[in-house]
Amino acid sequence: MIFNNLHLLLMLLPMSTPIPESVAESQQINLWFIDLEKLKPHLMYILTRFHAGYFRISLSLGSQALLWKNLTEVSDDAKFIDHLMRMIQPVGFIILWSLALFILILLSLLYAFKCLFLFDMVKAEFLHHVGVNYLFAPWISWLLLLQSAPFVTPKTVSYIVLWWVFAVPVLALDVKIYGQWFTHGRRFLSMVANPTTQLSVIGNMVGAQAAANMGWKESAVCLFSLGMIHYLVLLVTLYQRSPCSDRLPAILRPAFFLFIAAPSVASLAWEAIAGGFDTASKMLFFVSLFLFMCLICRPILFKRSMRRFNVVWWAYSFPLTVLASASTEYAHEVKGSIAKALMLLLLALSVLVSLTLLVFTLLKPKMLSPDNDPIANLLYNLPPLLNQATDQKLQENK
């Protein structure tokens, strides 16, 4: 009531009468607080439904930025790619990198607010057998953008500091996840392992690649060996397909494409360590190519997840992009017509999928909104705590 009378009094004052600065400032502050109170319920509802799975978008855009940066370094042997890069560089690359940076900052701020105001939900996600793996996604995205940054070069102080900032959380999550594999009861890994668990491996590989680029070979080898040994254990576990390991809902089946991403990123990481796309990198690339062929030959597997557009669809883009990146390095090393044709095919497919997802997101932004997100329901409406589910199963198996 007092505020309304003050507002009316200010409106009736003559134009020549100066308004005291203290009154005008207090009016602006009151209006600001009123707007903030109106926005708070909407913001809290968004934070309630927001989860780390949205970082699939930043993973996709960050890997695309790194792909196009690498193309400038290997385009000497491909006239078509060289001509294409001249058309889009440097403005197109900077726009893509800036877009990826903006989206990653926005998603990171949202998740930071969620950690501040809704820590219990973050804890539930941390203890969820799928949600915990996507906690690697923001740090992987930052490492990808760090490697593709047009303004930061390796071996500089800023690059080294940022690498430590982004790599330490990956190691902390490694201790949590890999430590559980050793310390929990029997069959624990077979019960919690799912395709999204490979994000932990990808985090180590991307960190190793970034470390190798700045000349830290020992750190790169350490991260690579840590990721590779657990990747082998995880791959064997997932191949066994034990009855209690099928814990991935049908809506999340696009995450099966992470089978492609893990060996592809490993091949790129080893290339950075070894200084060339040698036999080990080629072997990892061939593994990822074979797994890619296995997945595209089984479209029925993804039928239920493709009925309605949602953020899960972004899970297709990142694996295809890193596979295309590995194919460019392979074509640069082999210098054969078949390798170049394969590179162009995978590049076209990667760009097409990413552009399609961007168009769908722009045309149907409400489909990415929390109201239509099925993953939030899986995290918070189903049993969210990993310890409760696994302890119950462990007691049944004893």
C-alpha cells in the first residue's frame, strides 16, 4: 500500500520538480525485488527438474569445435576439406566455439545454483547409477573447449591452470566410482554398469589428451592407463549382459553410442601421447568403427527412444563427432582414397546429426524444457539412491 502511494505521488509530481535520488533508487530496488520474487518459483521449478544429462548438448558442441579446429591441421592432403575450411575459417569456427562456451556457461550456472539451493537432489543424482556418470560431462566439456580454444595455447600458464581446474574433479569422481568397484560386495559392478558408465573412461581420455598437448607426457600416460584398464573391465562386464545389469531404461538407449565414443577418444588420446596415429591408435579406431556398424545395423534398438524429441537425442552427436575426429587423423596418416572417403562420410554424418539436433532444439525448445523431460522422472520418481538399491540386491544374492 505504501509503495503504491509513493508510486502515485511520483507520477503526479510536475516534470520540472526533481525527484530525489534516494527515492528513485529505493523505487528501483523495490521493483527489482518484486520481479525477483516472481521469478523465484519458476527458477526453483527449473532447478528441480534440471540434471547433469543436459550437458550432452555441451559435449556435442565442444567436440564439434575441436573437430573443426583439428581439420585445419590435417587439411593439407584433402583439397575439398581445405577449400571448405577456408570458407568457414576463422569466423565460423569462432562462432561455433563461442556458442559452445555460452551454452556450457549457462548449464554450469544452472547446475551451480542447483548445488546451492537443492543439494539433496544433487546428492540423489550422485547416488543414482546413471546420473552419477553424467557428472563427468561438464568437466569433459570444459576440457574439450580448452583444447579447441582459439585464444589459449598449450604450455601457457592459463592453459595449465585451467587443465588442473577441470582435471581434478574427473580424478575425484574416478576415486568415487572406481573405488566402489573394489570395496563393495560381489556383483556390484554387474548391477550398476551401464553404457553411461563409459563417461568415466572418456573423462580420463580427454584429460590425457589435453595433458599430452601441453607436453605433460607422464600425466597423460597416467590418465590414459587409468581409463584404459577400467575400460577393459567395463567392456567385459557390459558384454556379459548379466540379468541384473540391464538397468538402463529404454528412453536412454541412445547412450549405447557411447560404446563408439570411448575407443574413439582413446585413439585420439594415444595419438597425442605417442605423437602420431600409430598402430595402437588405429586398433582403437577400428574397434570404434566396428561398434558403430553394429549399432546402425540395429535401428529397432532405438525405436522407443525416438518417439518423442528430448535431450537424450543429443547422445548421438558426441560419439559420432569423436569418431569423425579419429577418422580424420586416420586419413591423414594413411593417405588412401578409402580412408579419405570414410573420413568425408563420417564428417558429413556428424555435421548432419549436430545440425539436425540444433534445428530441432530451436524449433521445439519446449521439448527440452523440464516439463517434457523423462530423465528427471527416472532420477527422482524412481528409486534414486544407488546405495539402497544395490544393498538390497546384495542381501538377496547372499
